[in-house]
Amino acid sequence: MKNYHGIQQSAEQGSFIRASLFETLFNKVFTLCVNGGMVSGHTQAVDSAPIKANASMESVVLKVPANSIDNHFKKVEEENQEVKKKNDPASSPAYITAPEHQLRRVKKHQQNLIDNRVGAPGASHEKAQLLSNKTHYNPRDPDARISVKPGKARKLNYHCSMAVDTAEGVISHIQAEFADGRDSQYLPGISMQVQNRLKKNELSMTDLLADTGYSNGFNYNFLEQRKITGWIPAFGMYKPEIEGFPYNKENDEYRCPMDKPLPFKGFYTSLDGSVFRNYWAAPKECKACPLRPTCAPNVHCRKITRTIYDEQYLKAYSRQHSKRGRQMKKLRQSTVESVFGSLTHYYGLREIGVLGKAGAHKVMLMAAIAFNLKKYLKRGGKKPSCAFFKAIIDALHRHLIAFLTNPVNQYQFS
């Protein structure tokens, strides 16, 4: 089958068409696969990948500080003057919207990079690591975001999130997002949309597979509330137990090696919005403890901080190390990762050829439509009926009428 590089051109020509038309077509092709017995629905594998945007890292410029913040990043601005080009397209400046604590974190990271110059393999220039979405943007495509994978150069990308049914690898959902977001923040929205699509086809989801990037206490709790078993490994820094400090659930307290209590003292909210539970021992007991030099050096007392979703993390950790958990991991890798490989190499998702997140979303939908339709026909499914194409033509007709009757568009065609 021919490569689907025409997908990019078709999406660009149809940029005036709303994404709802592409979603309607995707839903109809998905229904064909369901009726053909290719979708089980109960187990869905979720993954994501960065897709290169149609924008260059060489053309990024600095955002304008919304407020004067002590000559914000003055040194960085001087370092990156050479990145700017004289023939940059004229556009209104973008303003810094990141909180001050995040800007301080970026500044510290950049200073570390300046002091220890270790460039990423394949970086287009040695200062690429000093560019951040919080301080820089590309005027040609402001929706594109700087992102990087281990061992790869920093690029302006879009984030492609996808769900695949594990029965025969049919794509059940695909969407474009900004590339500077974490995988975990998109999981609730993806799972809800997949559930709604399956419900319309009289199917239900009971298990969701994803990698560690989706590990998040809120996500574990969210899936549990929706009666979905999340097979998502807990992130590497999570420890189910604190060595030497057993937990007493009945009293909600920890016990130290000297058998002194560390009771619950209250909640703590980080600058990023995460909520934790604080436990700490009495300062007078720690002061007289012979283990203080190794247990609580340079502090008044020993403190323990745990996430409010510790119970959900423990369940996920237990599933991860079970026999079925290892089977689910292999199932996810053999399902969704191979689909991403096909979309990248044969269906035009190596690079997004249009501008803007809305255009990128259409490109991804078209690639998924082509993938599912080919899989359906290859399996021996019946060719779509006339009613199927009539419904698509009617939807296209409605979109064109809405477009042509818009006063702004009439003025453009006059």
C-alpha cells in the first residue's frame, strides 16, 4: 500500500473544515471495525509520542516578560541573540505566563547547563538546551512546543496521544496536544473519550494499559472511581515502604527505629498543586535520640511526607509486580508501540506539515482513519454501504454550507 504522505496535503487543503467532520468519519470507520468483530473494548492500551512540527528551533525568539522580574533572564537573552534572524515574520509578542517558582527552576537548570556544557546528541546548536517553553516560542507556529526525548535533539513538536484496542490493534482514539505537557495530565480526558466511544458501540472498558509516564496518584484514583483497572507501573522513585519506619494504619502514624511515633500532622500543598500528608516526631524526642546524626541531621525532628494517593499507589505497585502485570506490560508493548511505528513510517506522522494544533489534530485523525480502514478491509470486512458514504457526504455538505454562509468567508470569496 502506498505511503500516506498525501494525508498532510489533504489536511492543509481542508484547513477550513472543522475537526468535527474528521471525528465523525473516524467514528464511522471505528463502528465498521466494531461491527466486523475486530474490537473487544474491554482492554485499551494508551501511549504517546512527539511528532515534529513544521517549525524550526533556529527561529525561536524570547517571550516578553509580563512584569519586570529583576531583569529576567538577561544573561540568557544575551546568549541567544544569535538565534534570532533579521527576516523573522512580524508578529505580536508572546508573554511569559509561567509562575515565578517555575521560572526560577528553569533559570537554575540553564545555569547548570552553562557551567557544565554537555550538549544533547544531535542538537542543532550548543545552546539548544538553554531554550525553554516558559521563555521562548516560535512566531511561525506558536502552538509548537520544545520537547526532547533521551538521546534525541530538542525539537519543536506536537504531542500525539493514542488509545488502541488490544484485540486486533484498532485505534480507538487519537488526539493532538501541546508537546510540553506530561503524559499523565492527558490520561483522564483520553479515558473518558474512549469510554464514550465504546459506549456508543455498546462496549465497555475494564482495563487500561499505559507506561510509567502516565503514573499519577490522581489518575489511579480517577480510573478506580470509573471502575477501570489501571495497569500503569508506579514511577521509579516511589517506595511502598520506608525502611525502618513501619506504618500503623489504625492510628495513622509511623514508628521510628526507637519505637517513637510520627503521627499525622496535616496536609501540605506544593507550588505545583500536589497535595501531601505530613508526619513528624516530637522535636524533644528527636533531640535526645542517639540516632539523630544519621536519622535527622540538620533538622529539628524526623519528617515523613507521603502523597494523599498512597493507597492507590500501593495497589498499582502490587499489580505491577504480579504475574498478570508482567503479561499486561508485554501486551501493551506488542500492541500500541507497533501501531505508532506504522503511523510514523507509512501514514505520514513522521512530521506534521500544517501549522497549529487544530491542523495537527486533523492530520492525526486522518492517519488513524486510513490505518483502521485498511485493517478493516484487509481482514475481509465488507465494503461500506452507500448509506455510510451518504452520511459522510451529508456531514461534509453541512460543513461547507456553514462555511459559505459565514459573512467573513463570503467577504473573502467576493
